[in-house]
Amino acid sequence: MLAKLLRNTIFTQVLLGLALGYGFAVWVGLPTWVALGSAALLPFAVMVLVDTYTACISRGAEPWGAWVKSLMGEYWAGFVVFIFRQPWTTRAPSVLPGTGSSKRIPVVLVHGYMCNHRVWDDISEALRAQGHDVFAVNLEPLFTSIDNYAPIVESAVQALLAHSGQAQVALVGHSMGGLAIRAWLRAHGTARVARVLTLGTPHAGTQIPQHMPSPNGRQMAWGSDWLKQLAAQESAATLALFRIAITPQDNIVYPQRAQVLPGLVPRVFEGIGHVQMCIEPDVIQWVQDQLKELPVPAGRA
């Protein structure tokens, strides 16, 4: 669903760029091939404008150097994820077996708002090379309650456990994906969970403007009732499973340093953007290290 939406958006931008470029070329007497350049550049220009806008409105009292670095990184991440990867996916999510020589705990990867499983390409490859079986889900429909994603996560957990023969999984969530994992834990408990990692998740909600709020968008709003109810139903034992990573330059989820859970000290990555967390080598290494220390769980009885 998201892939088709992104493809249609890119095609529309290309056609619009072609029309604008042709009109401008004719108006000022330039060669008509200028229109081709305009058509190719417009999707990238839109991405730059969106990232620049979100980075400006979300900026806190952080060093300018780190902010500029994060903006450059978010430009690149946006190009990679939203233009080159996510729109062109054709395969349905499934279990991807580990390719490493050592067997490690299986991992469910849960993406965020307006993303699909292709946002995990780099992390998935790195985890598989270490011996983790991986299942990167698609959260659909795009605009629904986060609670409705719990069955999707549950299906992935069941598939991984059946494939691996293990009794537990680890789960990694980016942005809204971390909340989907928390919703799944509320519905299904912690018995099959060894660890939960979240990257840039709005645990306290985000203040980013919502011009067309969806159910899941309203649930992620700063201090929403849904978030308060979710937190009230989580035990200390559940929270002990979590490890949290944030970036003070997050351009989507802010106030950035408020995105924590009780009793947990976050791992802070300076100078990177929101989507960039999924492709940044230092973050990928942190994910690997957090999972590497987990013992391979015993098989199911």
C-alpha cells in the first residue's frame, strides 16, 4: 500500500516537474531538455524542503554543528528510503534466515509511520550476518489505531519462533514501530520476549504539527490519552526489557530528550536525523551489540 502511494507521488512530481520545466524553458528560450532535468529533480527538491522544514521547527537548544550534520544525514536517508527503496518493493515480508555461522535470537523489525519493511534493509542485512533470523513487518493499513498492528506483530513472532525453533524473540521498533511493539506487549504479554529496542520512538508523544491527523497520528501526539493509558498498564518487569536510542536532532519526534520510559537511560546519538537512525552505522552497531549479549534461548518444549 505505501509502496504504491510513494510510486504515485513520485510519478506525479516527475510529471509536474516536466510540465514546469518545459514551460519555463519555452518562456525564457532555453533548450527543452531543461524540462527533463526539472522532472528528475523535483522529487528530490520536495524531499529537501520537507526535511528542512521539519528540522527547523523541531530544533531544540542543541549545537548548530550537530543540527546541520543531522540535516545533511536526513537528506541522504530520505533519498535512500523514500525514493530508492520503499516505493519499489515487490516482495511481501517473510522470515529471512540468518546467514552467519552462529545461531542467535530471532528478531522482529517494526517500522514507523508512513514507512514499510524496506526501511530496515541495512539493519536486516547486518543482523542476518550475525546469525539472527529476521522478520521485517509491514504495518497496514497506513492510517488506523496502533492497537490494530498488534496482530501483525504477533504473526511475525509466531512465524519466527516456528522457523527458528526458539522460545523467545527480540523486537526492534523505529518511531511508531516502538509503540506498536508496546501495544503488542499489552495484548500478548512478555513471555516470548528477550529484549525490545526502540529507535526514535515517541514514547511521550511528538509535537510535530498534524494537518490531517489519522488515528495513529492522534495517538502519537504529545501527551495523548492513548499514550497515558498505555504507560499506566506497563509493569516494571515489562519496562526492564527495553533499551532506548534517541537523537537530540530528531526532526520528527520532539521534544527529543523527553522520549524515554521510566527508569531507563537512553543511548543518545548526536548529529543524526529521524529516518537516518535506520541506516546510520553507529546505530546499527548499537543494535547488534544489544542483541549480541543475549543468549540463544532454549527451544520450545
